[in-house]
Amino acid sequence: MGIVTIVGDDRVPHDPGRTAATVPDLADADAWFREVVEGSPDGVLLVDDGVIRYVNRSLEQLSGWSREDLVGRSPEHLVPPRRRQRHVALRTAFAREPRPRPMGEAPDLELLRADGTTRAVEMALAPVAVGDRTLTVATVRDVSRRRVAEAERARLAHIVDLVPDSIVVVDLTTERVVEVNRAAPLLLGRPASELRGLPVAALAAGGSPVLLEDGRSLHEQLLRTGDGAVVECEVHARTISTPDGPRLVNVVRDVSGRLDLERRLRAQEESFRIAFDQAPVGIALTERDSVGERTILRANPAFTAMFGYEPGELDGRDPALLRPPGSRIGPGSTRPHDDLVDRTVVRPYARKDGSGLWAEVRASRLDSGSEERPRFLVHAVDVTDRVRGEQASRRHAAVTECIADVARAALEHRDEDGVFERIARGAAEALGADATAVLLVDRPDEPEAVVGGHRVVATSGPLTARLTGGLESPAGRRLVVDLLGPRSVAASLTARAADALGPEVGSLAAARFGTDGATPVGGILACRRHGDPPLTADDLDQLARLAVQSQMAVHLSRARADQERVILLEERQRIARELHDTVIQDVIALGMEISAEVDRERDPVRQARDLDRIARLEEVTRTLRRAVFQLRSGTHRGSLAREVAAVVGESERVLGHAPSITFSGSLDRLGNELAADLLGALREALSNVARHARAQHTGVAVRVVDDEVVLTVEDDGVGTEDSAPAGYGLHSMGERAERHDGSVRVGSGVGRGTRVEWRCPVRGEPPA
């Protein structure tokens, strides 16, 4: 068989007397060789001329085949079918040019096992010369587990390479880099081959060690790149145990950009803080939560000083605190700054001490807040002086325009009601008042008579009902006495306004007109809502100016009306005089001539005819006298008491005696139409007395009691039984009463006289 030599195997017994390179006894050598091959952990098979001649025990275990199954078969019996053709070619080539082939030179080899499965193997080949023949010894090693481990390591390495952060594994014993992922060379500016084995001290940019600190939290380190640049990094490190010793796995992230951005942001924040705190205008940062509640997060000194607060006192407060009480909005409102965003608004605010101011405000929504809690940057500038100056200019212009309109109305002969209405409207516009009222006083010379003796002739504004209703209360009437009494002057009463007029009314101002004997006498009242800025001294000056000028315009209007009335009365008097001095005298003369002829007439028929003519002439004379009486009676000229006295005075000539007059109550409460009908009824009643009663005394009484006016005319004449039947006069009186839902009653008077009573309700219509 030949001599087999094995060198360096500790399992061969050592004999000092025997040569190490030879085995003297062939039989002993063959047994020894078989024992060595059988004990090999790798599978061994001997191939001769393409046939398996021998397999050891390890190959049986590896393949699952017995020796009897393998010996005598071709080696392709152990090769998967898909690789057999290629294996035949390789074996043939090896047989032509045999040479030793080390383990691992041929990759991706597979062994077909008896159960049909395959195993990954590596194979070493060696030619063995036996006589004139060359045999092939194949050593087969199972590497399936190693291949699995290598595949797992490759997969993990691929995953690690996909991580965007740099991974640097350091041997803690040598303090050198042993492994890096694909991102590390890009960060550190060195190739992976240079990084592996590099001392970590070469990567330190500062004095402290880098990539050696174990810890699970992030910590900052400065690393130096291959070109000498310094990179600010965050490192998360953890120690792991490996067969080669402890390793520190460092996950390194470049945070230079982030830190630089943070430094710039801090610098910007510091600049913003300095600009915020030192800004000459008020600036506040506010926030609104999901339910609409608002909070001032921070306010600069200019903002807090503008509203009278100490620095920091407004932080955490609701900005509604700064609004005047009457204009504050409650929680949940969706418009804390919605109407201010990106536009400038001027609106009133309140200082801590309760005083008011005007501010020009603008809000900008910040990107730093969330959708649920948006934030706003509010700028505020105190423009109180500017706004008040503009308001004063507008008030002055409004007063001037109102005075001009009132004067124009007076010159154009407009009625007095229209003049008063323009005064009320002008006062509301000039003062920004919520209600104004023009009042007239019935008896201005009696201070206490003004209680219940005033009447409102014009109003304007949304609080008109509250103002006029409050003036009718006892407290309101006393307030009018103080404001419009003979000794009063223009005044502003804020404290008493709420007591007299109700809690809705805040400040109240009044200006009296018609002093020093002028007519009419009254005043202008103006008020604002509770919570609005109070009426000021300047407002009161404007109101007084309006009152004085309005009084002059009203006086002019009344003077022109009186002048026109005088012209009308003079014309009526002229016509009455012509009728009395000519027509009536001619009729009387004609009657006297006929009467003289009657005395001389002897024919009874003609005498009866002439007497009838005389009676008819007397009726014409009475009719003419009534016409003259009515022409001279005039028209309603303001004070109803004076008009009644004038009508009674005119009747004296017809009656032949002076009637007595009695007044009770406020006659000026009657409206124009009711007063005119009362005067007409009085004329009819006095005319009836003159025509039918033949009275020696007549009494006239006018009473206004419990919202009813009663006119009574009573005489001591012949009475209703002996007088003529009711004619046109009483019928006309009845019609005049019915127009006002009134009535007329005729009855007995003093002795056999007659009493006429004319009643109508007073409905509170505007007086003349």
C-alpha cells in the first residue's frame, strides 16, 4: 500500500527510538491510519476512478447514508441533482490536473443527505499516489450553522447601514474603533477602512474623551473629522459583551445644525424680549383656549403703564378686564381678537383706577400657538387726546349745524314742534348721548310748580322711553326742579341720575333756557348709558351753547308767528269794524225807517208785513253781530288761559255785561285740536246766552282734573224752559265734543238760568 506520513498530529504516540517520518511496519501503519481517519470530525471519503472506495464515520453521520450505501457509487450520489452535471465536469478537470485544494476555495457547496435534505458544506481535495494510480481524498466539513450565522450577521449589518445615524463600535480594552456603519464615514470624513482600528482619541476635538462614555441618555460630544472640522454630536452609548471582550456601541447624531438654530433662536428670543420690554408702545402676548377664555400671557411695561397697572400685574389675567364695564364680553366669546387681527381698531378701554382711555389696537396671530390654543400679539397705542380732540371737533360741528338748522327752520316759518325735534336730535349727535329730551315748564316763576308742571316736547335716542318715564316719577320731578328751576344753571348730575331714572342711565346733563323773562322756559336734558364714559364739562358747555342758541331761534320763530297772527287779527278787526260801523248801522237804520212807517200804517195787512220785515232785520243784525264777535275773538296763541280770557272779553259787548272766569288745573296739557274745539264750544255757549238768555250775569269755568277738561258756562237768564229750542249752536258744540269722545249736557243754572257743561278727555297729545 505504501507509507503514510502524518506530521504534527498529537494523537500519534511518540517513540524516541523510532523515526518520526516513517512507520516501519506496514500492517501497523494501516491500522493506525484507519483509526486516525475514522476519528476525524470532518467527513472523509476516498475516490478512485470516479467511484467511492471509502467513507469514514463522520461522513456517514453527516450524510445519513451507510458505508454500504455509498461505497461503489459515484461521488455525484452525494450531490443535489441540479448540481450533478457541473460536479462531473469539475471532477473530470481535477482528475486531469490533480492539485491540492484547500478548504473554502469552492464556495456554495451542498451535500445531498439520505432524507433528501441538503447541507451547506466546504470541501478540501488532495491527490494521493498509490503505486501507479492517483486517488482523491475529499475532506467534507458541515458549515450550515456558520452560513446561517454569517447570513444573520450580513442582514444585521445591512440593517445597521440603513440607520441614518452613525454607529461606531469601540473596543473598551484597546479604546479603538472596531466597526462602523455606512453613515459613520460620511459624518467623520474618513473611510471605513481608516476608521476601523483608529484610536478614539484621534476623534476627540476637545479635552474630554469621546465615544467611551457609557450611558443610556443623550449627551453632547465634540468630534473631529478627517479634514479637521469639529462636529457637535449627540451620542447614545451602551456597553455589550462579546466573545472578544466588552464593546461600546455609540449611536452618533450630528446636531450642529440644530444647535446652531437653537442658538440663533435664543438670540432672536433675547432680541425680541429686549425689544418687547423696551418698546415705547404697549405690547401684550395673549392666548385663547378651546372654550374661548382669554389670558394675557405677558405684557410689556409700556402696556401695563398705559392701563395703570404694575409690571407683571396683568400676566395671567383676562384682557376683558381692560374694557369698560358696559362693553365687556364674557367667557366663551369667539371674538377676543378676531375683529382686530391684521387691522387697526380704535376703541374705548378702562384704566385700573376706573378712568377711561382710547387705544388704537391691532392683533397678529402667532404661528407658535396651536389650533386649540391660538396666540396673539396685541399692539396698543394710547390715542385718548387725539380721539377726544376729534370728538370735540365733531361735537362743535354738530352743534353749529344744529343751530344753523334751527335758525333756518325759524326763518322758514316751520312749526315749533319741528324746531324742538331738531334741537333734541342735534343734542344727541353733539354729545353722543343715548337719550335727549326738550322740556317746557308751565309756570317758570314758581319754583315748586315745576313738579308735575313740565312737559316733554321732543326726544331722541334709544333710551328715550327710560328717560321720559323716569322724569314722571317723584324723584324725576324733583330732579327737573333742580335742573330747570329759576335759580338753576347748566349742571351735570351723574350720582342722582341712576336713583331718579333707573340703573340703565349713567351720567345726566341739563341746560336751562328762557331765563330773564324770555319765553319759552325749559331745558335740554341728555344722558348716557351706565358704563359709558360720563358726560364731561366740555359736553355741558356744548349743551349750554345749544340751549342758548336754540332759545334765540325759538324766540324768533314765535315772534314771527306772533307777527303774522297780529297781522291776521288786525285784518279780522278791520273787517269786523267795517261790518259793525257800516253794514250793521245801515241795517239798523233801515229797520228804524220801517218801524217809523209801521206806526203810521193804517192797513193791518201791510202793518203785519212790515213788522215781519223788522223782525227779520233784527235777526240779520244779530247774525252780523255774531260774525263780528267771532272775527274779533282771534285764534289760539300759545297759552290757553289767555285765549279763553280773550274770547270771554269779546263776548262782553254782545252780552251787555262782563262774565266771570275761573281756571283750575294745567290748561297747557291740552293738545292743539282739543284746545281749538274748547274755544269754539265756548264761543257757541256765550253766543247762545247772548241770543236767548237775557241774562244779567254769566260765569265761565275751565277745569282740568283727572285727565279730563270740563268747560262750564252758567247764566241767570230765563232758563231752558222759556228760551228758544236747541238750534245750530248746541248742535255744533255736540259735534266738537264727539270728536274727542266727549259730551255736552244742558241743565238749569242759578234761579231760572241755564248751565251748559262740555266735557272731553285729555289724552296727552303734544301741546302747541
